[in-house]
Amino acid sequence: MINVTIYNEFVHETTHESVRAIYPQGIHGTIKAFLEKDSAIGKIRCATLADHREALSQEVLDDTDVLVWWGHMAHDKVDDAVVAKVIRRVLDGMGFIVLHSGHASKPFQRLLGTDTPLLRWREAGEKVRLWNIAKNHPITQGLGESWVIPHDETYGEPFGIPNPDELIFISWFQGGEVFRSGATWRRGEGKIFYFQNGHETFPIYHQKEVQLVITNAVKWANPCQRHCAVDRGKGNDAPFEKYELEDGSFTPVTRH
Amino acid sequence: MINVTIYNEFVHETTHESVRAIYPQGIHGTIKAFLEKDSAIGKIRCATLADHREALSQEVLDDTDVLVWWGHMAHDKVDDAVVAKVIRRVLDGMGFIVLHSGHASKPFQRLLGTDTPLLRWREAGEKVRLWNIAKNHPITQGLGESWVIPHDETYGEPFGIPNPDELIFISWFQGGEVFRSGATWRRGEGKIFYFQNGHETFPIYHQKEVQLVITNAVKWANPCQRHCAVDRGKGNDAPFEKYELEDGSFTPVTRH
Amino acid sequence: MINVTIYNEFVHETTHESVRAIYPQGIHGTIKAFLEKDSAIGKIRCATLADHREALSQEVLDDTDVLVWWGHMAHDKVDDAVVAKVIRRVLDGMGFIVLHSGHASKPFQRLLGTDTPLLRWREAGEKVRLWNIAKNHPITQGLGESWVIPHDETYGEPFGIPNPDELIFISWFQGGEVFRSGATWRRGEGKIFYFQNGHETFPIYHQKEVQLVITNAVKWANPCQRHCAVDRGKGNDAPFEKYELEDGSFTPVTRH
Amino acid sequence: MINVTIYNEFVHETTHESVRAIYPQGIHGTIKAFLEKDSAIGKIRCATLADHREALSQEVLDDTDVLVWWGHMAHDKVDDAVVAKVIRRVLDGMGFIVLHSGHASKPFQRLLGTDTPLLRWREAGEKVRLWNIAKNHPITQGLGESWVIPHDETYGEPFGIPNPDELIFISWFQGGEVFRSGATWRRGEGKIFYFQNGHETFPIYHQKEVQLVITNAVKWANPCQRHCAVDRGKGNDAPFEKYELEDGSFTPVTRH
């Protein structure tokens, strides 16, 4: 069973009526509701900006297999100490699913080595066609060769990300842009998936293809072991092989 | 002409007689001296921990094509504001050559999304054989299929780096370890090269193969343009293509 | 249940008493025996050089999820028509596990775009230490940070492979060589894993770590769907979007 | 000086008046004419299907730094012996620029491990917008963030290529498709660049941006050394390091 924690900023839903109308339980509530239907998924916790210091405590993170992240207007307000814990957990194997404006969140930018701004955008409600370019990838199972999101914010290349380990989706936008809208990276022992779609003013997370992508991604990002930290702390332990230093001028610290 | 700036912590040389004996002008002095011999290299500036706030000012960084970085015991003391400037400049195209313990420096870890510690090590003066696995790469020109550094600190896998864009060297160590000792990544528009060798207690930077690696790497990392920042600031500009929103329920912000 | 087919050349075992002593049922027999113990693995078929035209028929390949390949001295004798079928099946999703000298087999070289010879070697029975550099990868589950094969043929870099998608193992050899001994690639919809160890004169496939690697790899390479062929045959179908050609001088073949 | 050889099938131009009108000297003639203007480029030879056995002889290939390839309707007729020589030369360092339908040529498919068909297409003269996603790459120097080809054949994802080492362009098509229209790979010591545009019925190679892409690509693909073949033929040479076999049961072939 995969333990999932969902971080949602939860600011737009409380300040904009139009967003609340789409996500009355918050974006995290909608995501939680569809993830709950999958039998592989165990405990689902939620965290918001308001409570993230406690809701993303070390104890919670240590019990989390995959963290889902949605943030947009309050990236700055996320506590650096929490960010450091999230990063360490990803490096130790926790999966990390980053949605939409999460490309500008601290943990994503810190793990990918990027900065802001790193893409072009347009809030115009354009049609998006997502092309599935990894038919035999766990994240795309159940999806066809391409599919449409009727209206979303446009994101455009160049997207200042490191070359993805796997490119999953490329999107076509009505206004002339293209975007690498689904991509994976490994950092340390953790698997990261970025998925572009999900502007808060559109009912993206109610669309079944999007729900499938996120559910599949959670299962894909689940680590083989919850804590995969490599034990690297042992500097200066004994060498594995016997040898003689050739000129005797240096004394190895330890020897068999 | 390539403008190079060399950051060297310059602490070991001032506190350890044995290190000063090897690098009387500091590690940066030795690196500067051999880089100066290459006709493609222009202005060479040096910075140390003591003066790095001024010596790595925005003005200097803006005039730098490639930054070389050596640090070991005082990574923490490097100013975060300087680190942020370095990162921004790499993302905008500045080359970045990271030597030895620089894997634990703030700018390298921030750009690669890593954390400390991320490798195994042993200070035993073991013999290292570096295998050149990229014969037709600019960084390896003039080097043979393999070559030896008689004594260096041992670094061992697993090395917690993201999968390199190009793997240049793999090292064999007498004690049984292997290490990806030369590797490249792109971040934003900048090229990064990490080279493992160079423990301060050995005369590594006096060895001609090492000098060749670093000189070649500086030339390889030189950006096509000194400032390659993508202009991403223009959100909500007009779409490139004309189109009609299908159901009329969303009003695009801008239109032709 | 994963259907596995094992191709083993089966020439050394029939011509060299010393090899037969190690693998009385052939290398394929030994591999089959340990794979059978895993409950995720279904039907296991075997093919040898002598019968490979029938044993690797289209029907068999179509019913195979993962193909394991061991060959050494008779790569040339493998039928090109069979090779073409194997390649097509990998591109359509079949997993492909290539062992030891299989790096010189026709299907591996054809899928990776390599040629022969592409590595250094020495038959000296040297000790090998394999370093696990992907602790949270399905292929390494159950293995520690490093492990030893007491005696095997030495393979040395440079190994003329394309940059792996994932580097799993790097080996240290007693004689001074290093080797990327475990690596993965995707080709089309299929997953490929190369594992270096397994010279026929040593009991490598009787060693439990090696058995674990191969068993894990079979499960990792199992496709999401047995046949993932992308339907690319539909040239000149209708465009997805309506548009007007700007100058009218070209007539699109099909329109909405 | 970079020696370039251009292979152009040269069948459409001789059989279709409309194509001859665009390329009266053949596509190779147009490419040769703009490459000649660059001072870094030395000898330029041309080869066509009719004379390719002689015009792509071993002697010519050995004197070629970068080979440019355009083919469409007669891939099958290219001599397998010539293909084998081309592949060997790429693995030994020769650059290889593959244009348009060259994705289905024997040397490209053999080097990338692909098969046919591997993309979607539509001959509809649609507008294409190419997005430059590698601003600091030698291939994109002089190009802006995006640019338009007014009419070309549409190619659509999924494009069955291995994950590129560097993704240079992604194209947007009027009809709803996207395509990875510029990408690089290394194979052996050689650099490969694929560029999608150039259907024979449009004057693509007369467009200045396209000419810039191809000229830049030739310079980028130029090897550090004309012949970079790794000397891998020396199996069973002496080990680099002295060691003792632990149990004496195997006798190394050679020893210091």
C-alpha cells in the first residue's frame, strides 16, 4: 500500500469564488477523492500552506511514499526547513509528483537546479492536445495516443528544465505553443514526475484522463523501499582490496 | 577570448604547511598559471573565501564565461547571495567547472539537486587509473585511453549525482572502488563539468594530464554567447495563431 | 504472469567438457531453473542456435514478454530473419535481457546502433566487484552496495555503447579495468538490460546475486502491455484542428 | 576545414517537374551552394543514388568529416555494403546530419535502433512553428526563440526514436501535431543530428533559417579528430595491475 501526502497551497480556493466553485473541497480534496478509489493506495494525508509545518513534519514525510505538490501564488511562504526535509526524503527515495505551477515551487526548483521564471505562459483558456510519447510507460496506461483538455493556461517552451530522463507528454496549444507537459527525472533514489496541466480556474482535476495520469504517476513513483538512503557516511573505512603503496611516501589511513 | 574566474577556498594552503609546500601560490595560483598558457583564454580572475563577496560580484560574474570552483572545508561559509548569483549566471550560460570536494559546494549541489554526503571516500593515497570513455569529446583531447594519478583521495560509488548528460571518465582505485570521475550536465543554458581529482595533499594540479583536462573543460564550457538568458518574462503576450475558443465560456486575455 | 524465452547458443556446453561440467543442462537450463522459482514468471521457453528458427518463431515471440539472450561464438550463425523479428518485437514492447558476450549479438548491436568490437577483454579469471549505483531500482532489490564475483572474464572500458538511460552497475576488476556492467535503454516501446557477467568457464549463473539480478531484470523489463505497437500506419489522415492555409497555394490532402 | 559529403537520393528532382522547379540542381546542389559560403567548410562532395557506390567509397568516407543525408522513396536501393561503411565511419567519429525522410534511411535506422514506420505524417502543406529549446547550443546560434516554415509536410509524435541526448527543436503544426524536429545523439565517437524539415515539394532548403540550422549542425558534428576509432582489438593483453588470484584455480592468460 502506497502512502500518499498531498500538498495544496489552498489559497485560490479560499479567496476566489470562481475557484471555490470548481474545487469546493480544495484541489487537494479532489485529488484525494480520486486517488482513494485505487486499491494500491493506502493512507492519504493532506497538507496546505496554513498547516504545512505540522502536516509535512518529519514523521509524516517518513511515512510518505509519494508526495503530490500543487502551489501557485505562495511558493515563497513555504518554510525552508520543510523544503529541506522534502528534498532529503526525495533523495532517500520518496516519489514526488509536481503539478502545474509547482514548477516554481522551492522543492522542485531545488531538486532540478532551476530558477524562476522558466517558461512562457498565457492565461487564455486555450485548447490543449497532449501527445502520449511513451505508450509502454506506467504513467500512460489507459490513455490513447493523444487527448484534449478543452481549456487550460498555456505554457510554452523554452521550458528551462534539465533534459528529462523520460519524456512522457508533449502538448500542442491552440495559440502556437508547444510544451513538454509530462516528464520524469531521478534525483538521488527518488523519482520525480512533473505534469503541467491544472490551472485553478478550470476543472482539470475533474477530467478522467488527468486523474488517470496522476494515479498512474503515484504508482510509478512509489519507491522499491520506503527509505533507500545510501549509507555514505563511512569515510575512511578499510579498503576492499589489499595493495601496497608504490613509493611508501603516503600512509593509508586504514588497511586490512 | 574566454574570461575565466577561479574560486579557491584557500584555507588549507594557509593553515597546513604540507599543503602550502605543494601550492605556494594557492591552488588557484597553480590553476591560473597553466590556464594562462592557452591562447584561447583571456582574462583570468581569482577569488578566495576571504574576498569572495567582492571577487565574485555581479559585475565580475557578468564578465565571466567560465567559473572554476575548488572548495573543501568551508562550503558553509560561502555567502548565499553569491551562490544565488552564480546559479543565475550558470542558468544564463556561464560554464561551471567543479573540482574535487566542490561536489559538496552550495552552487553545485543547488544546480544538481543533490545533498551531502553523496559519496564514499578514503584518504589513503591510493593509485587511481582514469578511463577515458569519450575519446571524441573536447574534454579528452590529448589524453590516451587511460592514465594514472599516482596518489589521490579515494572517492567511491554510489555517487549521488543525477545521470550525467555525458560520462567522460570512470576511475579505478587500488582499494576496490570505482567512481564517475568526469561528468557533464547542462542546467539552463550553462554547461557544467565535474572532475573528481585534486585532494589538496597531493600535487594533482601539477600533473600535465589534469592540467589538460581542466584547460579542455574550460574551452568546452565556454558559452556560445556570454549571456544566453531566455526572455521568459512575457506572460500573457498575444498568441501566435488565430483561433476561436470553442464554447465561448472563457475569454482569452489577448488576441490578434 | 510473465512469459520468458531464453535463447542460449548452446555450443560451448556441447564442445567443451569443462563448460559442460559447470552447465550440464546448458546455460539456458540453469537460467530456466532459477527463473522458475519466481511466482511472477509464467511460461519459460528455451531456444538454442540449433533450433532457433522454430524456437524463436513469430508465434513464440508474440507470446513472449521478455527474451533473455546468451551468445558468444556463433553470433554470425543467427538467422537474419529471426533477428528482424526479435527487433520488431522489442520495438513493440518485448523486454530484452542481454547477457555477457551478447553485446556482440546481432539484435543487441542492431538495437543499440553499435558494431564489433566495442570493448576490451582479458580471459584471466580476475576478481570482479560490482558497485550498485541504483539502490532504488527494481533490478537491484535484494543486493547490497557492492558484491563480488570471484572469477570472471575481464571486460574493460571504453565500452562503445550509447549513453545508458540508467546506469545500474559499474564493475571494478583486479587487473585495473572498470566496466559499465549493468545498464538499461529503451528502444521503441521495449526495455533493454545488459548485464556483463557470465563467461561460460565460470559458474557465474549459479551465484545467487547473479540469479537475483536476472530475475529482477525480467520483472523490470516486462511490458505494461504485451504488444505496445504504436499505430503509425495512418499517413494522411485528417488533421485534428481546423485551419486555413494562408496563401492558398497548397491544397491539404484531407480536411475536416 | 571540415570536409562534407552530401548524399541526396536525387530521384524526385528527375521524375517530378514540380520538384525540379524548386531544386533545379537537386536538393544536394542547393545544400552545397549554401554550405560553400561558410569559411569553416572545406571540400564538399555530392553523392546520389545513381552513383553512391563510388561516391560513398571507403576512400571518400575516410576523407569526410560530416555526412549529410537526404533520402525518401528509394531507401531500399541503397547498397548494404555502403551502409555498413557509413555506420563504421560514424562510430569512428564522422558526423552525420540526417534530413527529413532520412529517418527511414538504413544508416539512421541502423544507428538508432529503430524500424519503419516510426511517426505519423500528413502531406497537407501546413504551417510549422519550430521552437528553439536550446538557446546556447551551437546548432541554434543566430536563430530566435521560434520561427516559421510556411508550408511543409506534417510529421507527428509519437516519433519512435531513442530519447535524444539533446533536444533542440520541437515543432508545432497547424493540424494539431507536435514533433521533436531537431535532436542529437552520439553513437560510438560520432555525433548525429536529425532535422525534420525538408519535404521535396516545398522550397525549405532555400529558407535562410533552415540553411543556418544545417550549416551550424555541420560545424557542431565535426569530430575533434577525423578518425577517433578506439583501439579495442587487443583482447588478452597484460593487466595494468599486479595481483594474485585468490585460490589459484584459474590461470590468468598474461601477467606482468
